Amino acid sequence: MSSTEPLAVDLSTLAVDLATGGLAGHEADVHALVRTARARGASPVLVDILADRDQPEVARLRAFGRIAAYLSFRPTAVTTAPRRAA
């Protein structure tokens, strides 16, 4: 997966679903988000917490929030104009 590919899940929808019902029933979407977050350079610690089903749910949800913020505000592709000789 490249960092220019779109997210596999809709972060807004998943955030509402997790806030209202918790992680139960959303593990497939969380797993897809974990893969995307790893590929885009999100904090390995946060990604590991989100991916670990043995972690307390509150810790996983906080990790989700931090990862979602990172993915929302980070450009997916960095482009730079070629430098001109001075």
C-alpha cells in the first residue's frame, strides 16, 4: 500500500460507530485502518495498541483518536516543485 492510496475506511463514520458502540463488530475496519496507519507512518506504539485486542478498550479508542487525527491532517502525497538554478 502506498501513502497516496485512499483510506480503506471512512474515518468519520468509524469514529461515530466506535463512539456509540465501541469496538465490538468493527474489528475488520479497525484492522484495515491499522494496515493503512502503518503504511503512512503513524506512531508504531499507537498502531500496536489499536491492533492489540488484549489492550483495554479505552486505550484502543484513545489510540484510534490519535491515529485518526494524524491521518486526517497529514497530506497523503508530498509534491515539491523542482528547484531552479539561482
